[in-house]
Amino acid sequence: MGADHRTFLEATLPHLDVVYQVARHAAGDGQDPEDLVQETYLRAYAAFGSWRGESTRAWLAAICLNAARSAARRRRRRPWEVAAMALEALPVARADGGEAARDVADVVIAGLDAQAVSRCLAVLPEPQRVCIVLMDMAGYTAAETAAVLGCPRGTVLARVHRGRLKLARLLVEAGVSDGRP
Amino acid sequence: MDGHDRDHGLLAAFLAGELDAAGARRWDEHLLACEQCWRAVREDRAGRQAAQLLRQPAPPGLADRVTFAVELAAAGMAGQGWPRHRVRPQRSRRWVRLRWRWLAAAGALAAAVAALAAVLLPGGRESASMPAAVAAVAHYAQTVPSARPPGPAPGGSSAPVEVGKPVTVSAGGQRMVLRVWRLGRVEAVVAVSTRPFPMPARAQGVTGPGMAWTARLGTIGLYCRNGSTSELVAAPVPQSQLAALAARLPAA
């Protein structure tokens, strides 16, 4: 502790947006993402003296995920653990007739709805969800994501790919099972 | 490429542009002939587009909040008082005032509080006698920079003037908005939260409208009043002047 806070803020504040993306999806129920961002920065500042400066935003994301896990432990709950929810209510636009025969990708792109995407994302397995949040939402590279999660880059690529496929299919299923025209 | 090679790692590496030229060419050729893999490519793209829809910029004010919290923590780490007590003699009062205004405008209402980082963190250190949220407000009031312009004493008639801008912060898991008001020679910190500020062990209840209590932490007097929101006033004034001081401040 005791590092120059101005240097710290100059190095870390440009990454506030990406940390916020991670926090929004790492924060458990009852945890405010902005509180999690604040905690992330306080923890990062505390550790700034020992930080070697490889990838600032990867370092911040790792701290954010750890802070979310700590908060979840405090609440005796696991982060990223989202109860399976009924997909029937998801407001995904249903394509007209012949749904089953339509290409999954076409249906998904035609019916994109942020709330539905968020709900479907929440039911993905945690490793896939984290990779999607980091790469597709926060804009981390595969190498940075691998550094955050401490796993090989190939594993990250496979997880994000599987997660995207599952997300696309969940969105279609939600739309199909919605029963709306 | 052998037929329906669905290896997720390879396909993902191809989609991420991480295969060498020969590997990428093999996938290109394979995709021309393999409907199953082509569909996987399209679904991957659809999933990525869907996830990208969830991107949101950080809310306005979050950068100020983070800056504020880090500067508070930094001051706490130094374990020193704000320059109020350490202003070099050759510095003019005007210099101090300008410096303070600049800091206030920047949202950098930094303060020196030992162990403040600990109370800012959720679940952080919290003594039995002083809840973390209350301690954080008191510590902040203790170290709010002041230009100390000439003016009447707290009991005077000057109107309160807001100093700097409000900052949202969490301490001990409680979210609050902090404002600083100048009343004559006194600067008071007012913290407003939707949750009632916990009553310290040695606090005294105050009779009057609603639930209110007063307490003291070092030189800082604390006055809490609960209504639709909970409001905690912290200022370096005697206990007997707190209620009158609080009554002169704008309602939350």
C-alpha cells in the first residue's frame, strides 16, 4: 500500500468501462455493480505496489472476479450461480412459421433483445459465461482472458465458442417456446 | 480437415484468426463443403452479436466515485492529516483556497484517515462501538480540507454553501451520498443513505421528531436523523451545537 494514487488512477481509470462490464455480470444478486467496481479499485490500489504492469485491464478483471467471489462467500452464495429460470417468458421475437427449419443464427439475429440475452447468458455454465463476458462484452483478447482466468488460450477459445453456440440456441429455444406469434 | 471435425478449439481458433495460413486455408475449404461446420460458424457469430448487445458504458459519476474512494484510501495509507495542518508557512491563504477549489471541482475531496480503506470495503474492519459506515463519515469530516475563510461562528446567520460536488461511496456495505456544506467557519459533512445509519454503542438518543441520535468520534460530533432517508451530519463542533447546526443544513 502507499503507492502513488495518481499514478494508479492514470493507469487504471481508462479501463473503467471494461471493469464495469465485468462487474455487471460478476455481481451476484443483491450486489451493486458500482459497489463492486469501487471495491475492485480499492483492492487494486492496495496491490498496486506489487503489480508488475503486464496487462492492466486483465489484472483489474481478475481482481473484480475475485472480489465478486469474496462478496458471494460473504453472502454464503456462489457467484455466477444463477438459478435456472423459466425460459418461456423470455421476450425473444419468434420468427413466423417454419421456425424449426430456420437457421438458428438468422432467428437469433432477427430477434435480439437485451433482456432475453441477459437471461440466457445467465443460464450458461460459469466458465463459458465468464469467457463471453470478458471477450464479447468487455473486449478482452483470448490471451488476456486466459491470463485473467489462469488457463490456456485454447481452452478460452473453446469455451467462448461453446458458450456462443449455446447462447444462440437458448435464444432460439426461448423464442420458440414463448408461444407468441 | 477430416469430414466433420467439430473440434471447438480448432474452429474457435480459426474464427479468432489464430490459425496459421495453411490451417486457415484448410478450414476455408472445409466450410465450403460442410454444412454442419458452416452452421456452427454462423451460430458463433450470432452468439457473439447477442452478447455484444449487453455492452453498456459505465454510468456517469462512476469515475468520480472510484477516484474519490482511492484518494480517501491513499490519504488513509499515508496516515497523515490533510495539508490543513501541514500547509507550508510561505503558502498564501489564496493558494490554499485555489488548491482546494481545484480539488473540489475535480471531485477529489481526499482526506487522511488511517485504515479508511478497511472501512470502505464491504465487510471491512468495524469496531463494536463504531459501525464502519458511521466511522467513514466521521473520518471524512475530520479531514475535509478547509480554506477556513473568515466568517461567523457556527451559531451565526450565514447561509450554508455547498463545497465541491456530491460523491457516492459505499462503506461497510452501506451506500451513501456525501456532501460538504460550509457554514461560516465550520464545514459539515452530510451523508444520506436509504438505509438507517447504525447507532453506535455509545450514542445517545435525542428527543424530538423522528428517531435521532448523537455520538462523538474524536473531535467530530455526529448527529443522525431518520426519516424517509437516513441523514448523518458530521462536524467538528461541540455536541450541544449539533442539532442546531443540522437544522440549518438543507434537507436531503
